[in-house]
Amino acid sequence: MKLNRLFLSFAVSASACIAAPASQQTPSAPLGIVGAATAARIGNSPATEGATVYSGDSLSTDDQGSLLVRIGQLSVQLESSSSAHIYRAPYGAVLELKSGSVVYSTPGGEQNVVIVASDIRATPNVGMPDVGRVSVDDPCNVSVQSQKGKVDVRTGHESREIEEGKTYKVHAENSISYRKYLSPDDDDYHRYHEHAPCVAAYQTVKGRPPIAPGHSAFIYVVGAGTAAITTVGVIKALESPSRP
């Protein structure tokens, strides 16, 4: 009898030990909040102003849609017919753009957002406020525009600093297909997607000849940088940089 009671006591204690951590677990801290939304979704749910955004969330917009996310003093805004995943990073956030366009605004200083599209990585200069746009033209070509500040763009082994008022078409070395979505900063990131080489010989930009092997992946788009970025996210970020 004493042995049975001892066994029962041990089983109850073990169950409590197993259950305790689960009950003490807290959901991950919010990454940001929705500042404005039109025809947009977080995962499969409609996005509404004030909704919470968490690391790893899928963000998307329909035709004529828009989704502004504020993360501290920086902001990202998906434009029409766009999709992305967003993740927490020590410096602020990293957004992986799958389709469409995103406008970003950074305050300068320690907080920053990195935009990843195909194997192209755009990192705004943290030494100054920056406003720019990254657009996926097709799986192998991405446009990067800097309206204010500077942004460092890297593809494969080539990188370039895009200065204020300039736009470049950037040719990726590889297009990417995903098996699982992870932050581009995650150590296991490259284990969960496949690369398909982008053949430079097939790239033509506005009627120009195809890029020959060994030439730069960056093509300056004359005059495109003069187009003003006037999305809601940028306007709000510039008018009220101290908002949470």
C-alpha cells in the first residue's frame, strides 16, 4: 500500500513538473503594429489598423491594397499585390519580399530594417534616415530605389551603395523556391529553400541588350530615382518619427 501511494505521489509530481513549463510559457513579444491597412492580410486574417504583428508573420495585399507596419520608429509598407514575411532582428527587423513592392523608412541610428528579395539583400545606411523602395520585377530581377539616404545592396559576390535619388535594376544570381519560411538571418535559412540559377544572358532592361557574362548585376535606371515616394507609411514616418 505504501508503495502504491509513493508511486502515485511520484506520478503526480512528475505531471506537475511537465505541465508547469507549459503553463508558464508566454507568447512571443509583438514585433510591431499595423498603422494602416486596405485590402490586406496577416496570414489568412484581414489586417486592421492597430492589429499586432509578430515575428514570422506572413503579410500580403490584394490589388489596390496597402499594408503599413510600424516597428518602433521604422516602418515598412507593402504596396498593391505584394506579399512578404517579416522577422525580428537584433537591429530591428528583416523583411523577405516574395512579390510586389515594399517602401521602407528608417530613422537612422541603431534601428534598421533589411529587405531581402531572391538572393538580393538591401541594407539601409544606419548613419542617416533613409526612405526607399524595393520591388520584385520577376524572380531574377529586383529594383531598388533610394529617395533619401543611402542603401547598400548585395547580390552574390557583388555589392553597391545606392545613393539618394537613384534607382538600380539588380540581377539576382539565383531565384528561390521555399520549402519552409525562416528568417534570412537564421543559421538554417539556406537548408529550407532551393536555388535556381538566373542566367544573365536572358536579362533585358527597357530594350537594352542582354547582360553579358562577367558584367555588373547593377543597371542604373536613368531618371527613375526622381519619382517621389509618397505612400502613407513614409509620410507618417517623416511627420512623427517619435511615435511607437
